[in-house]
Amino acid sequence: MPKVSISLPDRIENDIERLVEQGEFVNRDQAVEELLTMGVSAYDTGEDEPEVAAEDDFFSQTVEDQQDPALQDDDPDDGYTF
């Protein structure tokens, strides 16, 4: 396994130490390894998995399905009169 040396801001170092003290990780090395793995996986291109386009996203589709009433064409023969 390759060894890497990094410098961390005090805030990050304190967060890692706190997680170890709380029992989230066995030791600092495990914490750094798992946290780096999680960070790298967030940037994974997912070549094995098909990429979901934004328009296929559930939230995006829901927003697209909504219509602004002000933009709707009023049909003069809609059956309602005032």
C-alpha cells in the first residue's frame, strides 16, 4: 500500500480526532483512509454504471411537470363564464 503525507488544516484534524474519540473509527489511520475513500468515491465517474442525466432525475422531472398558470394558454371556449 502506498504511503502518502498530507498537511491538514487544524479544523479537519480536530474533526478526525473527535470522530476517533467518539468511536466512529478504530484509530486515526482508519479514519483518514475511510474518509479519503468516501471523498474519492464522490468523484467517481461510475464507468460501470450508466450516468443519469439531470432531466431523468426525479426532482427535475417533477419540476418540469409543473406549469406556471400565468403561462398557460387560455382557451376562450373552456366552458366557464363570468
